[in-house]
Amino acid sequence: HVQLVESGGGLVQAGDSLRLSCVASGRPWGSNSMAWFREAPGKEREFVASIGWSGGTKYYATSVKGRFTISRDNAKKTLALQMNSLKPEDTAVYYCSARADDVPTMEYYKYYDYWGQGTQVTVSS
């Protein structure tokens, strides 16, 4: 069973940057695609970005493309999300997730097998 722990959330102003991190532990670990999702109050959990096992395949939600960058370090079992030019509408709880296989094209949260506890990101205007 894979455990995921996020960190790096906080309160920032519009236009600021923030970097989220996620550390994975447990088994099985290998050839897992990973993703970031976010959930704002009263809204369904939505896809932010995903990355394949090798790191060469990445997908982004239209709303964050050009501002957010997803990356991973398999040796350290870490996933990161660099968020630049933050907007108030980016305010949400951000979740790290992983699949049991390497299919980074999945953008629906129910297709992911493992989840972190979430980290709050609040962007003030």
C-alpha cells in the first residue's frame, strides 16, 4: 500500500509562487503515474496536472497551463508542483495522488488509487 504525504501549502497573495511537495512510501512502488488534484469548497475534486513514470509525459488542466509545472524524482519518491502567478481561483485543498500503473492520461479523480491527506493553498487578492 502506497502512502502519500503532501507539504508546502500556505497563504499567499495573487501573483506569488508556491511549491508543493509529495513524498511516497510503502509498496508497491514502480511504474506509477502521479497527479495533483484540487478541491475547493462546494466543488468536485478537479484535475490539475499529471506525470508519467519517466517524467517525460505531462498533462495540465487548461486553467493552470503555463503557470504550473509538475515534476517527479523517482529515486527520492517525490512529486512536486511549482505554482507561479497564483490567482484567487487557485484557492483549494491540493491532493497528491498515484495510480497503481503508468497511465498519466487519466484526469478523473476516481481513476487514482492512492491519495495524500491534502494541503491547503489560499491565494488572497
